[in-house]
Amino acid sequence: MKEIVAKIIETALKKEKINLSQDKILELIEVPREATLGDFAFPCFVLASQLKSSPNKIAIKLRETIGKTPKEFEDIQSVGPYLNFFVDRKTLAVKTVQEVIKLKEKYGSSNEGKGKVITIDMSSPNIAKPFGIGHLRSTIIGNSIGEISKKLGYRVIKINYLGDWGTQFGKMIVGWKKLGNETELKKDPIKFMLKLYVEGNKEEYEQEARDWFKKLENGDKEATALWKKFKELSLKEFDELYKILGINFDEISGESLYNDKMDKTIKELEDKKLLKESDGALVVDLEKYGLGVSLIKKSDGATLYATRDITAAIDRFKRYKFSKMIYEVGQEQKLHFQQFFKILELMGYDWAKDCMHVYHGLYLDKDGKKFATRKGKTVFMEDILNETMDLAKKRIEDKNPKLKNKKEAAKKIAIGAIFYGDLKNFRANDMVFDLDRFLEFEGNTGPYLLYSYARAKSILRKVKARKTNILFEDLEEKEIELVKKISEFSSIIEKAYEQMNPSIIANYSYQLAQIFNEFYHECPVMGSDKETFRLMLVEAFSQVLKNSLALLGIETLEEM
Ligand code: ARG
């Protein structure tokens, strides 16, 4: 429908001797917030300078130029600086469902990002440590932002930038020197490595740990071999997690990759007169910008997280020429990102302005405390996932004990519950991580959405042969609502992208499912004289919900 509107505007503009491309017009067309303002609106501001007239007058003029209202519309009006289009309900309904059914998973896609690259630094756990709950947030949100960007035509590079370097490895090695035990390490690597870290972190070993890290930085054989072993074991565990979560990366790198490229960065900072000595260490003074000082090189020569991030950013720009570089990392690192983005800017990289810290808040437990430990123990991701899948299995036993493939279904429901439970909240806010709530089948939850999808699919399965005539006179209120919601999908994606906010997609999915369930309650599908149209509507709904959930990283189930 939007295309038809764009065509009308293009033709009218040509008559005014203005050439504006279809794509540009499509980009400018808005969906008014209020129904009284119609279905589409074209803002005339951009034409003011060319036509040397006020936007309001241009709107009136264009309305005249269009002439007789085309049959697809009930009305076209100039309202202030806008040209508002009121689509004929029946045309809107038929065109919308036909378009969805034709485009399938491509419905909602656009080309606006064509030829542009976006990198997303996401997940990025620290090796030799348990995969933290904060890394889960980064994984879920980063993935969704990636899918949303892809839908708009961007080439997306999801980067898992592992925390695989730093003084903590000195501590790990000391821990190993004290407690090392191959069998125990193999038995439960992450838990044993955590033990090593705790041991090596003891104050009495501080100097020893520092020395070991120094050795590691200098390529010492023994240190390197141990570090490699820790890394491999961690990666194996992380891979299993990612497989369950259904997450893939386009690049798996990490801080260690930049170890031997740090001298170059430091030299560059020096040449650009940005470094300052402070108690034997090298820093960049950012006090002028209210950003404190950023430590670049310690007095013992060791480099830091920030040094590696600067180096990695420069390398990423070389390789990807990104139009945007996103870091999905917790808000507690805000200052770190502000500092190193500023340093990149001071180094003269104009792409520094395209770097974005897209941050998230904390998971809280039901008492509103930081969700990190349970009864004083670290919460392991693996345990959380298993617990969620068990809960999901119980719910299935209650609801539909005859369901085939229960295990696979439980997995998808569990993942859907967690992903949705997170993404329905604005990412920057703290949120309560409450698995019981996430897994409820009613209300604003992942399972409710999956269930709505499965319900639509079961209706469609009952049809043997579908008639092709789409005959009907009037549309019911609920049909109109559902069609309108479906047709909002692309503008919702754009909004979610602009605000880097997947909760816009999540809330949309929920509203869509709610309207569908109301429609289904009020409008009989099978056997009604509008059966053909209503079946198309059910099909279009299920497709759009599927597409919408895919943007959240959630896979649908045909049966539930
Ligand atoms: N490994 C870090 C942590 O767990 C997150 C890394 C985020 N990415 C980055 N380029 N700094 O805190």
C-alpha cells in the first residue's frame, strides 16, 4: 500500500517539476499516530526550499494536483504541512494480506542499509570464568539488534570479543601452580578454573600473579600453553551454550589477538601527543572533557583493556569500513566506552562518531538485588538453562501431554521465554529475572506468543482446500485492527532500529497476538462466508508474528 501512496506522490511532484525518487519518498512517508489522521502521511517540509513556499501551502497544492481520489482510497487530505492518505479499508485489507503471503519471511524487509556494514560487539564473555548472566543479556540484545539491522538491509558482523587476556590470567596460572590437577580440570572445567582463579586471587600471590602475566605477555612457553588450555576448555563450554541459545557469530576474536599490536597503538598515541606520564605509567588525560584519565600502559609495562579496545577498533575499521560499530555491553562500562571513543576522536579518526555503546541494565532477583549469586554461590548459565527447560517440560505435560517432540518443544519454549522475558523490557533498565513469570502461558510472555502462533497454524492445518474468491462487503472492527497492526510492521522495525531498542519489536509482537486472539474470539473463521479472507488474515498474522519473533531471536513452533 505504501508503494501506491509513493507512486501517487511521485506523479504529483513530477507535475510540479520536482524529481524525488520512489525510495526517498518511501523513506519520508510516515504512519500517523492517530487513526483520525489516516493510514499514511507525507510531510511537505523537505519541499519548502525548492518550491519556495510554506509546507502548508505545498500540501494544499499537491492535494489539488492529485485531483480525483484514486479508488484505493477513501480520501486524501492536506492537514497542515502533511498530505494524509485514508486507505479504503477493503483495499488495505486485501492488499496487506496478499503482500504478506507473497513475501513470507521477507515481509518487513527494506533496502535502507544496502551496501553498509554494521559491526556488533556482543556476548564477549571472559574465558576461564563462568558465562555470566550479564553476558547473556548482551548476547540476547546484541543478537536482536543484529537481526533488526539485517532486516533493513545492512550487512551485519556479529563479533564475539572474548575476554581472553589480562592480569586475571596471571592469577589463573598461579592458581594452577598451587592446585593444578588434570583430572579435575577435565571433569568440570569451568568450575575448576573458577577455583583456580579464587586461589590465585589471594593477596599473598599478588606479585607472583603479576610476574606470570608478564611472562604470558612476553610469550613464555609454559604460560602460553596453560593459557591456551584454559581458553580451549572455555570455548568448548561456551559453544554448547550458544548452540542451545541458537546464536551464531560472524567473527570470534578476543583481546589476546591484539597483544602484539599494542606497541603500534602506543606509538601512534605518542606521535599524536596524547600520552602523558603519571607515576611511571602512561595515560591519556581526558579531564578537559570530564572523562577523567584513561590508563594505557601500567608502570610495569602491562597494557590494559582500554589499550586493547582502541587497537581492536582501529583494526575493525580497517577490515570492515563499518558505517556503525556497536558495542552491546553493560552500563557499568559506560565510562570506559566514553573514554576510548573520545581517544579515537582525538587520534583523528572521524569514524569515532559512528561508535556506539548500546548498553543494558542489570538482571535483578525477586528481592530487587543484583542477580549474580544464589545462596552465595555463582549462578551457572548451564544450570539456569536446564532449570528453564525442565520447567517448560512440566508446563507441556500439563497443557498438552500428547505433543510430539516434547524435548525440542521444551527447548524452544524455554529459550523463547528467556529471550522474550528480557527483550520486552527497555534494555537500559534493570529488570527482574524471574523464570516462573517468563514461562507463564498467559500474559505478556514468550510462551503466550508462541502459543498464539501455534494456534493460528492449527487453524490453517484444518483447511483442506482453500477457495480463491475473496468476497466480502464489510470489515469487522477486529479485522480492521488486525490488518492495521500487520501493516505497521515495517515502520516498527525502523523505529526499533533508530532507537536500538528491541522492546519495540517485543511489544509489537504482543499487541499483534492480542488483537489476533480477540479477532479469533469474535470472528468465526471456518465455515463463515468470509472464510477465504479470514484464512488469509490468519496466515498473514502467523507469518508476521513469526518474522517479528525472529527479530528477537525466537524460533516458533508449529504445534504446542
Ligand atoms: N569481556 C568484557 C567483560 O566481560 C566485555 C567486552 C566487551 N567488548 C569490548 N570491546 N570491550 O566485561
